[in-house]
Amino acid sequence: MMRGGLAFLLYLWFGSLAFASEPISFDYEVLPILTRAGCNSGSCHGAAVGRGGFHLSLWGSNPRDDYAAIVREFEGRRVDVAHPTASLILKKPTGAIDHEGGAILDENSVPWKILHAWIEQGAQRRRNLQLKEIEISWNQQILPATSPITLPLQTRGTLDVTALFLSTESKSINHLVAIQIPDPSSLKFDTTTQQLSALRPGIHTLIVRYCDRIQTLQILTPNTHSPSDTSNVTASNTIDYWLDQRREALRQTAAPLAPEASQLRRVMLDLIGRAPTPQELSDYLTDSNPDKYQINIDRLISSPEYVRFWTYRWTRIFGLRPNSNAPQGLHSFYQWMQAQIADGTAWDQVAREMITATGDTHQQSPAFFMLLANDPRQQAEQFSRWFIGARLECANCHDHPLDRWKQDDYHGLAAVFARIDRKQMVRWLDRGAVTNPRTGLPAIPQLPGGSRFSSSGDVRGELVQWMLEHPDSLFAKTIVNRVWSQFFGRGLVEPVDDMRLTNPATHPQLLESLAESFKSHQYDLQYLIRQVVLSDAYRRQSPATTADSRSDLTYNFGPRKSLPADVLLDLIDDATGSQLPIADASTRDRAVALEDPTTPSSTLDTLGRCVRSETCATPSATSSLTLMLHWINGETLNDRIANDKHWLKTMLQENLPPAEMLERLYIRTLCRSPNPTEQQMFLKSLAQESNSDSSLIWEDLFWALLSSKDFLDNR
Amino acid sequence: MLSPFVRPSRRDFLQIGSIPLLGLGLSTSHLRASSTQNEIKAKSCILIWLDGGPSHLEMFDPKPNAPREVRGPFQSISTSIPGYTVSEVMPNLARIADKICVVRSVTSPLGEHNIANHYLLTGYQPTPALAYPSFGSVVSHVRHSESHLPAYMALNEYRSTAGAGFLDSKHEPFLVPRDPKTNTLSPKDLAFYPGLNEARLRRRKEFLETLDRQERQLDSDRSSASSTTAIDQAYRMTLNQETRRAFQLEDESPQTHTRYGDRLLGQCCLLARRLVERNVSFINIHNNDWDTHADLVLRLKEGYAGAKVGVGLIPTLDQAVSALIEDLEARGLLDSTLVVAMGEFGRTPKINSTGGRDHWPRVFSVMMAGGGLKKGYVHGSSDRTGESPLDSPVTPADLACTIYHLLGISAETTLTTSDGRPIRVNQSGHIIRELIA
């Protein structure tokens, strides 16, 4: 501590000397100070419309314009070379005159002195320096780019950042970098001593930002008390190998495998969208073959139910919905997708066919894919989310603040899709453009990252080539991550389509390794899915709540997820033996078999089915209170329970002994027997109400079972 | 995804500008409001949304001296504000003009319904990048509700632009829809399912709590006692007589019913008053059919051909809203309740060939009352033909800023989108100081 403080004082002394003599760089000193102080953040002057009449580029991404804004605009009052201290850029942030953002710099502080010296020197923008890279040291050791830092609780480490310039000059930039901690409850960084400490155990992220360079560090903080208990670790699978490694580093303990019945319910819900019937369950439990889990998975993956369910999943991910330009298109696309799933078509091929599709959307073909976007910009956004793991939409209005994507990338990609005629007959046109708001001119078609297309005409083939081969494109990782999230309820990168330097995977090597093996197995989805469901990680006991599952970044527990409305309705129908229609005017079919997700169904609406056209992360606009009232008093559940033709009423006719009836109800809904507490509670209730109609008590229990977390979650 | 038993998370309040950069804008917790709570003048707000765009010329901004094709079919009458005249079709509002504020100089560039109602209902011009939250959803997000009823309720129906936007869907309004069979308002699923009763519901609750005992235990360990799960609120609303009583308009006297009128809007206003009495923060009343491209007399005044007593849109509104304001005042609630009546734009100065008026956003009128506003004040004016603002132009963003201000929410309050963008409650608006008492 003493030494750190002394070093800091020395640094201040020499540092301030340096300011007076050396010319201050606008790009490499002035702007980083503004970034570090938050002046150009999205909620202040970095907002698209600026703030208080002063606009800076977000996080200083455009030094040229920022220089003009600071030095030239507002009649030069922001900097006053003759009287530096009268410059608004010094008076505002110190609060010397009224500043909406408050006082954020102290007069005579180091950053203030740098700004002052820069103005004194004439407020020039010299271009003599060029940044090569930034180098991060952890406790005086240079940190290799991708390696995580292990930081136990109650210890501290020093983080130093150095800028290397092309002129071979290197310079400490500790006072210039912005250190961001996305989750403030995880880490604490002291900017005066450069000391980092952890606030709680876990996998943490820290972002170092300097000019246009961003580096993301992963910090691992192990549990202090409990040494890792490896008794549940028997891994042979790649997934388990990487998860176990990290778990050991964090000294955490994995839960045991879930009971067989839970494993079966979980994997059936995930692979074919329904729970086991009582018969299937008992067959599985009595099967003595040690390989039955794997054998069952093979059976499930080759079933027609698998094809139906994964067609449902992918068409929902791609936001399939009707388009009046091609009334038959939705059906044709659905049929095409179903054929790809059934044939096990390689996923690079599926993506290629969709992205390059032309022709009649009324024939079984992927052509309708082009009509899933309303316009070229939306199509560019969808393409980047679904296939290259980038959320490009920020770059519509400004360069992406947290990623490498520029406005030109966005509009260059949109310019490609601007050439598509989105009608029943999808065609490539030789005209069609979008305006790049940065230039005010038609955007030039380009590949993300800036290279021009080498061919002319329909360049989508070249785009696909880039997507599959270029290192900037994260195609394999994006698909792997999305499939992973279908099973685990969260991606290795979360949000699933937001892969960027500033948003690292919890397990980077695992994602890397899964993506590599996905590639080397010709983008075979079934191979990937098998790897996931065969892992111990997937088969472990689930935690107490779905929220726990999402926050279990070390995968100590198995997955636990809420069910989508469609799957839930099918599950209720299976349990109750319902014959009621699921859509407002439909023939009797399963909800997951509805080709058109917008098929009118007040039931599915109430259950909160996904209605937005984007990613379906957001359920429909039903407040949870509306849903709960419906659950209690509405017809969806009550009609299905009380119907004379449905399962419960038919079963009650048989007058089984209460204990056996109870067993059947539990198996049917929760795939397990009642535990003693539950049995006691219910039989007591039955005895107390012996005067009244016992079928009402059974109805009430059935309602409670169908409303219980164990039923509603896939766990 | 179904998440039936979500517990509304505790709202976190962060102060702006504590540490400028650490964690700023990159918060993983999606819903953080950093709020500077102002003095709350309006504890509740009733927004009467006139969907389709009401004609300023036939209501609050008549032009009796303009040429016939501008003047339109109605005469104007004097009001209780000396020198201020309104259309003859709203005698009650004319009588109580000394209790209200009228802004005659609202101006907007947006003349298409969907984008215009987004602007008026959120204070933001729409962008393809983001759906902004409406007033009621922001109030629900920022305030701690003390009511056993939901903080934001919608009566009849509501536009998606009056929804939660990028905020969590728990801030969507709780809808009390119109029952098309009876043309009355009844909350869905509040009454027992046939055959269900209090004893059975309690039994169901007990069974379910036994089944979910682990989760419930965890939940109560983790969060503060004040927050309740949606299902607990639903149980309470079903079991609590008092909650259901809020919706029992039959408890009101025949005189009150007569005063509000028996049409749907009257019922909405009466229910809104009952909800205000029960501390609901924001009530959005949706009133349809103001997009009058044809037949002004029939649609706005008569209601049906040859009606002796007009039952069209304006008389219905005149009766219901004047009743609401007088009733709130009589009960001592007007000073703490903001009432706003507006639509997405006004109508063209010249009558078209089908006897109607088309969309006109360049100038239009908004009526407000109570909740800390002046009484009997007319702000701004339009030119001779009601084509443009003549003085004191007001944008929908200004209007939104003022509404938020009265509700005690500063424009500075920051909301965070799901991808971490900080968004102010109001971006470009200014408080219309002249309106405030």
C-alpha cells in the first residue's frame, strides 16, 4: 500500500512535468480523458443528438468530428487558447459554471492539467503518433491476450496498461484508459492505486477501453471455504472436460446426476417437445440396459416428433410469419425446413440456401426466407444476428459502441439485400439501394469489415463464402451457442446473438472446441445435439428455480427452463387428455404443429406465446397478473380439468383407492410419485371433506399439480 | 415463455453521476431506473385517449369567423372563461371551462396514425430501433405502488404504443376490456370460474403452496417482504371483496350514472374515478372512432341519423369528461388527479368533399385538468384558419415532459433498454411552466 501510494505520487510528479514539455495528443490523451470521465457516453454528449447543444461521437469513435466540435463549433468558446482557463471545456466539467452533468473533474487534477496543457499548447490535433497496440500487465507481468486472471477474495492485484506506438514509443496510460465493470457487484477497481479486487466468487468480466481499442479480461474468483468436491465428476465428454476445468479453478462442486425420470422428461421435452407418457416412463425405468439413456436419445432423434419439434423451433427462431405478397409462402418454407431437418442437411448448406434463395415462394423452397424481413436494413440485422452472431442494429445510426462494426458495415450489408425483389417470385435485381446516413449517398455494397465484393451481380454467394470462412464471422459459434441455449436456457455467450469482444463466453475454450467439432462434422446438427444431451452437465440435478439456472455460470446444476407457450399447452392437453381446440378455429392438432405462429388462438395469446417478429426473446404483451387471473379463474385450465370426457373425470369413474389415484395423478403430471408430505396433506384434506363431493377435491389437486413449478418448468 | 410466478423485482434506484464510468450503460441488470423524484403533484392520472385524431375545430378551437369550409357545421358558444369560446356541441365543458386547461397550440410533424400515436403516448417520435414505453408503464416502473390494484390499468382496450415498450412486460397495462355482449366493462377472470368458490380456491392455494414449498421458501428468503408474486396478487384480487367492488359500477347512485352517461365512455370515466379512489396510478381510457374523414355532423354530434338529442362522439365525451372533472372536484380528488384528453393529431382546416376532415398534425388541441394545473387557462392559439400555431407552440415531447413533471417524474430519469442503452424518460421536451398552478 505504501509503495503503491509512493509510486503514484512519483508518477504524478513526473507525469505533470511531462505534460508541460511534451506536446499533448488530442487523439491519444484529450479524447481518452473525455471517455474516461464519461463525457461522450450515450447518456451525455455521446447521445445521437448530443446534450445541451454539444455533440461528441460515442466513446470518442470519431476523433476528427470531435476535434471540430470542441475547437471550432460554438464560436470557439469551448477552447480559448489565449485564456486557457476560460475554456468551457475546463470550466464546465469542474462545475465552475453550470453543467448539467455536474462536477466530474477536479481543477488541477491530472486530467484537468492535461486538458489545460493541450489548450495552452494551441489546441492542435497533431497526427504524429499512431497506436499499435495496448498491453495489459497483471502484477507487473504482461498478460497474454486470452488468458483469464485468477483473483481470490481478500487479495488485490495491480492492473497496468501501456500503449505501444508505431514510433516504438511506449507509454503508461493508466490515467487515460477507461475501465468498465459490467456487473458492479463483481469487482472493484481503484483508479488511483490501479488495484483490482473481487467482491464475490464467480466468473467476472472487466473491459479496458482506450481510443478504438477494447480488451476484455476474464477474472476468476474461486470459492474460499469449499474445496472442489469432485465425487460427481466422471466426465468423458468434451463439454464436461472444459466445464470441470473451470469449476475446479473456481473450487465449486457439481450436483449429482438427476433421477432417471427427470432426465427422461427433460430430454424428451427438449428433443420432441413433450413429456413421457406414464407407459413410456415405466418402460424406461424398468429397462435394465446400462446404455438405455443413449439408446433412447437415438430413438428420439430419429422420430417424426423430433422433425416436427425442431421445425417448430427453427421456424420460430427465424420469426416465420405470413406475408400477403406470397400467401402460400409460409407453408412452402415450413415444408422445406421440415425436409432439411428430416434429411439432417448440413447447417452451412441450410444457411447458404436460405441466404442465396431466389425463385417461387409458392414452391417448396427457402425463397420465402427473403420475405421474413420487411426491408433491406432489417434483413441485414437478421442476417448478422442469426448467422454471424453480431447485433448490427446499433450501427444503423452510429458505429457500434461495443463492437468493431461501423455504420458503413451496416449499410453496406443492407445495400446487398436492397437488390432483392421481395415478392412471391423472389428475384435479384440490378437496382435498389439504401442511403448511408453518414454520407447521405447510396450505400456501397460491402462485406462486413469493409472489403468490397470481387464479383458483380448477385453477390450473396460471396457473402455466404465470407460468412463461412472469414475469421470475423462467427457462424459456427453462433449456431453452436444458439443450440446450446435451447438446452441450457442460456448461451455460453448471452445474449445468444451478441458475440463481441466486450461480451465474452463464460467458457471460451468450450465454445471454441464445440464450434471446431461442429465444423469438422460438416455442420451436423444432430451430432452437436447428441454431444450436448449426452454430457453430464445436461443430466445433472436442476437448481431450485429457473433464475438460479440462468445465473449458474459454472453449470454446477443441470438446466431448468420455463416452457414456451406452445409446448406448455401441448403438455397440459396431454396431461388432461384434452380434446379442445388449441386455436380459435382449428382442427385438432398440437400447438407445436401450427405452421403459422400467428394462427389466431386466444389460449396461446393468454399463455404468452411469442408474437413479436424479432427473436422471440419477448413474450406477448400479457401482464403476468392477467395470466395468473386466467390461470385461477379462466377457462384454459379449468375447462380442461372439469370436462366429463377428459382424463380426470373418466378416471374417477373407476373408483380407484385414493393412494393409487394419487400416484397416477403425480406420474401423469410430474413423472414422479407423491412424497410423504404431499401424500399426507392430500389424504388429510380428503378425510376432512368427506361430506362433500370428492371429485372436486381431486379437481383442485389436479389444478395445483398443473400449476406447480415442477410441472410448468422443464427441469 | 410462460413465467407465471414471477416476482416483481425490487426496483433499484441509482443516483446519476456517482462514478461516471464504472458500469455505466453496461449494466447487466436490465431494469434500473436512476431517478430524481420530484414533488408529486398528480398522484394519479386519467388519460382519455381519443383514438383516430379529434377535430380541434369542432371542439376546443372553433373558428366562427372563418369561411364556411373552415368553420364547419357547428356554432360556437361562450364558456366560463371570459372571451374563450368552444363548439356548441360541448355545453358542459363550456360551463366548467374555468376548471380546466386547454392547449390550443400543440404541433407535431407526424400525420399517420401509428407513428403519431406513438409520439403522443410516449413523448418520443418512433424509431425502428426501439419501442418506447408509454406514460403509464413508466409510472408503473418508477413508482412503488401502494394499491392492491395494478399501478397501470387500461379500460376498454389499448394501443400497443400505450404499452411497456422496452420495459419489462410486467409494466404492460392491466386491461379491463369491454364485454361485447353487454357493452360493459368487466375485468376478465376476476370472477370465480363456474363451480369454484372461496373454499375451493383456498384449497387449491394450499395444495399448490405445498407443491411449490421449496421455491416459495427461497423466494421469501431472497426478497423483501413488500413485493408479491403475480399469483398472490391474483389470489388477493379474486378473494378480496373490496378489489372486486372497484369494478361494481352498480354501487353508484342512479344520479351518478345519469350524470356520466350510460354509454361506454361514461362507464370508463366512472370506473376511472373509482380506481383513482383506490390509488391506481395511471388509467388509460381508450375511446375509438375519432378518425372522422366523413360526415362530421353524424359522427361527431348526432351519433345516428336524425337523432334529436346528439349521442355522437362529442356529446358523449362532453358529458362523461365534465362529469368526471366535477365528480373528482366534489370528492376533493381533482388537485391530486391529472386528467388529460387527447388524440394523435387534429383535422384539416378545410372540410373535404365527403363532409369530413382529414389528418392534421400541424396544430391541434389538448385538454387537461387537475393534478397541479391552473384552472381556467387557455395556452397558445392557432392562426385564423386553425392551420398552424400562432403563438406558444407546444410539441408532444413538451406535453409528455409536463405530464411526467406533474406525476413527479423528472425527464432526467434514466431507463435502461435490454441491451444496456440508457434512455431518458423524456428527451427533447420542456415543461410548459405556464400551465402549472
